[in-house]
Amino acid sequence: EWRPLLINPKLLDLLFALACNQKVLASENTAHLVRENLRLMASLSGTVLPAREAKIRSEYANKMLHGTLKMATAISFKSPNVGSHVLDLCRIIRRLITNFTFRTLVTTHPRSAQSLLQFLGQISCS
């Protein structure tokens, strides 16, 4: 069974650490693969994260939000690959909103959701 591994906070910590690592960010292919894995992790639902397990879903969503915000601060807007980084990050955010609903994210994690909205406002004005 993959569920315990997939919802293990240490796996998300590892993926987010890789996504923010400057050596990984220097390799566009590797960076994209890490971000793609995080996008897939933001999509977890069903038997892995069932709706009836609200506490586990909330903790997982919180971990994903915090990690996504760390990724947002790690992006260098001077990087030649900034476009793909931002696009992948927006895809992760979209999956989080789709999977956990925006209302749930704002209600259960208001500060993180506010920071996320500020980031989206910043990149839309850049």
C-alpha cells in the first residue's frame, strides 16, 4: 500500500526542499520534474486522502500550502527559467484549490491562503 508513504510529511519536506534547492533550480529539467511531482501530490484524493478524514486532509493541505509558499519565495524573477517556474507553481496552486476547495483553504489556513493570494497578485503584476 502506497498511502502511508504518499501522505508522509517527510516526503513533502523532501520534495519541497528539492524544489527550493539552488542546484536543482539551475537544472530546468530536474526542477520541472520535482515541481511536476509536487503538482501530482497536490492532486491526491480518493482512497489516499478521503473526505471523511478531515484532520489528515487539513494537515496535508497545510503542509502543501506552506511548501508552495516556500517555493514561491525561492523563485528568482531574474532567472531565465522564471516563466516555467511560475507556471508550474500556478499549476500546483490550481490543483490545491481544486482538490481542497478555496473556501476550505481560506477557512482552515487563513494566513497561508492570504500569502498565496499576495503571491498570485505579485506575479500577475510582474
